[in-house]
Amino acid sequence: MWGGRFAEGPSAVMREINASIPFDKRMWQQDIAASRAHATMLGEQGIVAADDVAAILEGLDAVAADYERDGPADDLVLEDIHMQTEARLAEKIGTPAGRLHTARSRNDQVATDFRLWVRDAIDAVLAGLDALQRALLDRAGEHAADVMPGFTHLQSAQPVTLGHHLMAYHEMIARDESRFADARARMNRCPLGSAALAGTGFPIDRDATAAALGFDGPTANSLDGVSDRDFALDYLAAATQCALHLSRLAEEFVLWASQPFGFVALSDQWSTGSSIMPQKRNPDAAELVRGHSGRILGCMTALMVTMKGLPLAYSKDMQDDKPPVFEAHDLLALSIAAMTGMIESATFRTTRMREVADAGFATATDLADWLVREAGLPFREAHHVTGRVVARAEALGVKLEALPIEELAAIHAGITPAVFDVLSIDASVASRRSFGGTAPTRVREAIATARAAREKGA
């Protein structure tokens, strides 16, 4: 490729460290698409003869068919997918293949291909997240009124519904979708035509190539066009946040599937056994989703560190931009699919959830609120009185609603039998009717709103 300048070829080690074909070959579809757009523009601008453009386009179709059938070869001599495509094109059509690289550089070529790949990756993630959201909505709808313990510090706090709990993850994933969508909109500018770093003297039409490839327009600065990897970092940042959300949900499934909790039974499809303990049923899929989040975070860190000190415009360090993005995307896609499958097929043990929700004095806050509303106590005093009530119930080994009214009145004279209307877990849950609360009516409203928004978006 640069034999005119160099008298000797690269050493074997140099050839290996310099080659990116083992990983960038997965961008072959994007490379073919960008090459087609570039060749068409060269013909329309009169830069390359129409016959040569026709031969190039026909040849690219033939190369694409080869790739579809056999995949690109791991040929270190040709270094990357761009050179391999050009070499295969030359084998197909001869001399006209050499005209394809007119008015472009591998710098703007790889920047364009990589943007196209990341854009496709975002579209795939958004489709996966849509399926996950629909699974969450379906299961939340089934369990809008099923009571479970709500935790803080992993201690029983207040009763909530399982539907409300699942809808919390719906909100998290909705924010993830918005981050990916924002990243897609921000990156949708085409670097093709920036050439090596300074643009080109040929009368190219950058708007035409941008439109042909589905971009909103060309990048505004050629130096930035070839050296920008913000789009990859945006993708990794969104992927990392999404992975953290998936990891939190996976952690809950790991806990809930354990015998002390017993809140969920994962299907055989998403569980494994033990090589020595025949009774074991391990939530390995959830554990792997949890583990993948750390690797995805590592991918983001790797690319950030690679980019942090690079001067304009292109440096060979940037060849290492793709492996962390490819790895993160593969892990995220697996995690989304696995989490969706687990949610769809899980058996939620609502009887056990209710049993645990009814323990641990989870309606203590309801008692304090009642004292504020009905007895006129300041909340801090009501909090203190309720603490004494809890201590008495604990000493007697009974639930709050099982304390005799005489015991309650002895602690505070303002407590009347009407207090028992708020001390059950069902009453507690039903009373949380504030917007965003856990009352079943509110949960069903939230589900309906989310479904309508998704259908409108679709």
C-alpha cells in the first residue's frame, strides 16, 4: 500500500500489531455501504467515469456476496477491512477498483464505518430494550396489587406492590432508552469527505454521501471528523448505565431466588445445576448479567483512557477504539436478552412475598402518619410514639395490628380503635395514592400511561 515510500516491508511483529482485520472485519457491511455511497457520489460529480463507477458498484456487490458467504479473511497483510475490500474489488474488476479511493482516506473511511456500526448497534439495543420494557409492563400488570416488602438498607421498610417494584425498573430502562436515542441523534453526522484530516481538493458532494448513508448531514470540521470518537464514548456511557440497571435487577433476582427470600423461582431455561450438589438450582444467568456490568464499565474506561491525551487529528492508538465497543455491545445485548427472558418466565411467589411484607412492623410509618392526621401530633413526636409501640409489639411477639387497644392507649391516649384501619399491609399499600406511589390504582395508571407512550412511539 505504501511501497513507493518504503524499501522494506514490515517485520512479522509489526505486521501483527498493525493489523486490525481480526476485529474490524465485523464492519464489512458498513464498509461496503460507505464505499457504494462514495463511488456513486464520485460518478455524479464527474470525478470518476460512469463506466468505472458501474464496475465498482457491481464489484462491491460481488465482494459483499463473498463476505456474506465466507466472511472476510484474517489476512494480516491487508491489515484491515478497508484494504481487504479494496483488494478483493481489484481481483473482481481490475483497474477501476483503484479509483474508489479517490477523494477519501482510510481516516474518514474508518470514522464513517465505525459511526455506521455504532448507529446500527444503538438500533439493536433499542429494539432489545423495547422487548424488555414490554416484559416488565406485562408482569407489573399481573402483579399490580400483589403486596411485597419494600426495603431500605435491605431491611423491611414499608409494604409495596410487586407491580410497583417492577415499574421502578421500567423507569430506569426508559431513561436508558433516552440516553441511547440522544447518543444516536448526536452522532448522526457523516465524516466521509474529511479525507485524511484537511478535506480534499476534489469537488465532492458531502451532503449527497451523508444523505445516502442516512445521516442528517456531514460533519462540520474535517479535523474533528476523522478524530472524533465521542459517539463511541456516548454509546459506552449509555451501555454502562444500562448495564448497571440490569445488574441491580439481576441482583434482586439472585436474592429473591435464594431460600431465605423465596420470592421467585427462575425457569429451567435460566438456571443451572451443580456438578456435585444435586439439589442446587443456581441463578447463573442473573449472576452473569451482574458480572457483565463490570466488564462493560471496563470497556468504557479503556476507551476513555485511550482517547484522553491524543492530539489532533488521527493517531494509531485509535485503532484500539473498536474492541471495547464491540465487546461491550455483545455483552449488553446478551444481558438484555437474558434479563427479558428471566422476567417473562419467572414465577413470582406472591404468597411468600406477602408473608414477609406482613412481618417486621412494616406499617409503622402508617401509624405515625395516623397520629399526625388524627391525634394532631407533630411528626417527630408521632415518630417517637410509634417507636415505643413497635418496641412493645416486639416484646409481646405480635404484629402492630394485633396489639390490644389498651396497650396502644397506654402508650398514647390519642390512639383510638380507628387506628386499626391503617395498620394492615393492604391498607398501607392502598393509602399510598400520591403520584408515583404504590397504591394499586396508581400502579395501573402508570402501566397504562407507559403502554400508551410505547404504542405512540412505535
